[in-house]
Amino acid sequence: MTAYPNPFIPERADPYAMRAPDGTFYFTASYPAFGDAEHGYDRIVLRKSDTVKGLASAEEKTIWKAPSSGVCSRHIWAPEIHFIGGKWYIFFAAGNSDDVWNIRPYVLCCKGSDPYNDGWSSPVRMEAVASDKQSFRSFSLDMTYFSHADAHYLIWAEIIGDSSLFMAEIDPSEPWKLISHPILLTKPEYDWEKVRFRVNEGPCVLKSKDKIYIFFSASGTGSEYCIGRLSADADADLMNPASWHKLPCPVLSTQDLEGESGPGHNSFVTDENGNLLLVYHARPACHLDGKCGTFTDDPLYDPCRHARIRKVDFDKNGVPILK
């Protein structure tokens, strides 16, 4: 297997890597803030390469820059690029200059067929169905997309009580609009989901022949950050909450790593050789002692979250193993 540098791309949290229908690999992530909300988290960047390894040294292009004030001007977080219905979209979250925590999910649409070189539309805010009086009314972010059995779904985190994960259906011709009421997938229940903050966020989907897996991140964004997992049978009604089952323990945490801490907000990509890879961020272990070189009291503004890569293995039953 190809050897990947560790870190793979420094100071890029919430990494999202994907392979386009033509075989091109794309990478985006949260551009960091340095010290506070006014010094970063202000753009969406994109890399492209013919190989996964090539993303590490690929030119990074800013494809959208936040305005200096107003709506969508602060905390530009967790972009994901998706090819839906023959068009390119980027889902991301943003706050406003008059309230940096008024964070909601938005969508960019590529004006052409080349997401790296063609322009992008102005952000469109996500819309719930008219009768849904709950979705996107409070702090909401980390939107991801997947399709299965001719249906199309979005999953996101929203603070309704705690930061929890919700899922709804969309029409791929207008992916910024929900066409169903959401279901609650998971909320913080176990101790490992409630360290510093009660959080489930950062969902991503991995499909196998028999299962649909949702991996998610839990707790605060420091060394306590970790990855949990939900699963459902591939032939189940995915919009029935009873179809989903959560593991009682994290599948990747600081205790599983050497020289790293706080793994989370991952994505998956299959490389050009057919290897399934986990793309995630984690801090250097020295962050635990405040010695990472960029340490701040609020880890959200410490840019030492680096994108990293691990090969995904499978047990004898075909269950993905991240450790």
C-alpha cells in the first residue's frame, strides 16, 4: 500500500476527500482560525490530484472567500464537496459577523463541470419543508450527503437540547431543500460523548454490501474528541430510527493512537489502488501538555488539527476496523 505522510496535510481539520466519476481526487477541509474567530475560518479551499497521495502537495485553491461582514462571514466550517444529479455542490456551515454562533448550513453550486477551475454560485441557505418548524432553527452544521436504493439523504448536526444528528431526504435536483421531516439518528448518551461538551457531530457514511454505516464525532474538539459509529441493514427503512444501532464505545479515540490525540471528523475515500482509507484529523499528542506550538485555551482556535490518513481493515464479518 502507498505510504502516506503523517500528518497528511497540516492544519486542515474536518477533512473531506472524494473521488469524482472521472477518477480525479478532490480534498477540502476547514481553513483554520488562529487564536479567535476573527483570524481565519474565512474561506473554502479545494485541492485536486490524480492520486490520493498527490493531494498532499497539490496546489490549494480558494474557491470561495467569506465576505468581511454580514451573513455567512464567520466560522466557515466543514465543507464537503459532492457530485449530485450531474452537478457539483459544496455543503458548509457559517455564522454571521453580528453573531458568530448563529451557525447554519449553506450550499454552493458549481457554475460549470470543473469544480476546481469553474466558478461557484453565491451560498444558498438550507431549507426545511414548510411544515417542519424545527430544522435549521438553531445552531446546525456538518452536513453530509449519501444516496442509497434510489433515495437521497442529508445528515447534519443540530443543537436541539444537545448537539445531535438528524437525517432527512432530498430531491437531487434541489439538494438545498429537504423533502421530508428529519429523524433523530443519535444524541449524546454515553460518557465518551459528553466530555467538555455534549456533542454528536461530523457524520460521514460508509456503505458495504449488507450495511450502511454512519461514523460521527463526539465530545469537545480537544484531545477528548473521538469517533463513534451507527449502522443499519442495507435493506432496512433508513428513515425509521429503529433501523439504526449505535455502538456503546468509540471506534477510534486518543487511547488508540500513538503520537496523536483527539481523532475525529473523518471521511472515507478509496484510493487508485482500491484501498479504503480513513481521512481524519487529529492533534499531535503534545497538545495534551499545551506544547503543540499554537496552543490556545480554546482548542477550537488552535490550528494544530492536522489531516491524517489510515488504511481501513475489515474483520472476518466484513465490519470496518479503524484502529
